[in-house]
Amino acid sequence: MDKSELKIKQIPLSPGVYFFLDGKNRILYIGRATSLRKRVFQYFRPNLDPRIREMVYSAKKIKFQKTKTLLEAVILEANLIKKYWPKYNVKDKDDRSFVYIVIPKKDFSFPLVVRGQDLKKFPSIKVFGPYQSLSLVSNALKIIRRIFPYGTCKPGSGKPCFDRQIGLCPGSCTGETSKKDYQKNIQNIILLLSGEKKRLLSRLKKENPDKIKALDHLADVSLIVRDEEFSNLNRIECYDISHLSGKEVYGAMSVFVNGNAEKKDYRLFKIRGFTNNDSHSLGEMIERRFKHLEWSRPDLVVIDGGRPQIDYIDKVFHKLNLNMPLVGISKFAGDKLVFPPRTGKNIQELAENSKNILLKARDEAHRFGLKASRRKRDFS
């Protein structure tokens, strides 16, 4: 589908959900966006992931559905994916790798985030999803909990939990809320996650009108925008340098897609240049990696290194005209994240919120480098 076929300017800048459809009006892909128009434009940039490029070429039209808030877009996207299971939302994945919110059926229940493979562990539950991002779901629940508090503590313990002290728990631990009142919040969360906003507003109008104003003024931009950027940062590549017996030097590249290790895409590089300097070795690996135009482009590059390595690789990025986000992990500073100058605050906060994934990618690159370098395989 050529961009000229679309009336891009007619697509609103508001949050919402968009649909790519084929010539028979079958939905190929469903996505959500903070700005529908800006997100659609991104599908016509060069160097798309091959899977996305295939989907765009197969599509004949794009439709969209506006939402009032970003959180509503997240919820609507998940419910529509569950309804239609579009080809390119599930291609190369199975249901086990998606993320779900589950709410067990008990007096003082609360939402849990689980992988599809773990759903069978919860026989009596309400299930919402699938969602494609763990950080997205976690951030969404943080927003929801501010409006409809729930406890993750032991009910009736008599001691206020930390969340009670900051207003996120209604007092199930201290006995300040009854089972009936507690369940009202849970039922409101269920209505919200089900996309039943009209029913929820009708209910709140009778029980708690102040909550209606809170729903209409959700402070979700700072949380969801970060993940919206990471929705395009779903492929993370991490680079590490390994020294084999102090002689041969190898560079290892690990790959994480949607938070999961993609081991078939791991690569090993035998460093050919000046090998006594990790920054130079990393630079050589980066240059050789990005000569492979047939490989999917990363949306975030992680370097096992601190300030010296990041400053050096930042210059390599400028030389190669690479514009994806870059972050280093300094193990000598307690695994502190290090960013190049001029890195946006949103990217920094997003990386910090997803630090556990970045650390896993770093550890995987290190493990792979040590293991594979011993076999002296060179994929570059």
C-alpha cells in the first residue's frame, strides 16, 4: 500500500486504535497509538522490520477508532485483538507469549499480570487481554489503581501496608473496608478492562460521581507515552565484548523481541581490528552489524559499558546516521543506565522502567559471547 493511497491528513492526532485491512476487508493488524496520524506515518518510513513491511504491502486500507484517553485505547486494542486475532498481531507468536490481566474470584482479589502460558494456573478468574507489552500493562494498572484502589496485602492483618499509607489500598489489611465495598472497586475495574465504559459511568453516577471526573482526566500521558515509544522499541539488541583466553576477542549480540529472548537472531562477531580497547571493538561490531540491511533493525541498542563506551558509540551512530535510542549499562556503577547527550527524558524514563529487560539482554549477550566464542563461530 502506497502512502499516496491514504488520506493521512484526515486521520486525527488523537489517541485511538487503528486497523490495517486487506482487499476483502479482513483485519490484518490492530494497533493503538497516542497520536493516530503520527503512528500511521511511521509505517511508511524506510528500513521497516520485514514482518511489518510485508503487512503494509498486503494492506489495502486503514481504518481507525478514536478514544478519549490513551488508557481506553490500550483496553480497546486488547479487546479487539482477542475478538479478531489478526494475522500480523499473532504471527511468529503463540498465545503463551502474550500478557494478560487476571482477577481471581475471591473476596479481596486484585489484578495479576501473567503470561499466556500461566493462565492454566488460575482456574477461576476473569481474564483480560491479550496485551503485547508487560510494561504497558503494569503502567496501565498503576493508573487504574489510583482511581480504584485495591490491596495486594494480607486481608485483616491489622497492620496497614505501605500501599494503605499512600492511598492505593482501601484498607483491606486494617479492616477499614468491607468485602462489599472492596468488591465495588474490583467490579469497576472489571467494567473498565472489559471496555464497558458506559455501564461504568452509569454505575459511578449513582455511587461515586467524583470518580467520573477522575476517569475523564486520567494522568496517563507520562506512563503510556513511554510505552507507546517502546511499542516501536519492541526489538532490543544488546552488544557485549568477550575476550577468549586474553587473545581472541569476540563481540556478541543478543536480541529481545517484546521482552522475550529471540535466540535465533543472536550473532557473534570475531573482532578483527584493535582488540585491546573495548570501545573500538564495540564500534567495529556496530559498523559490521549495520551493514546487514537484510536483518531487522533494532528499536533500541544496549551496550554493556559505561560513559566512555557510550560516548564512543554515540559518535559511531552519528557516523553511520543511526537514529535509534542508545543506552549503556555500567556494571562498575552498580548497573547504572548511561545515555548519550540529548537523549529525551521519555526515553530515559522508559529505559529505567524496563531495566529488568535490559539487564536480561545484557546477561544474555555476555552468556552467549562466552559460550559461542569458545566454538569460534563467526556469523558476521
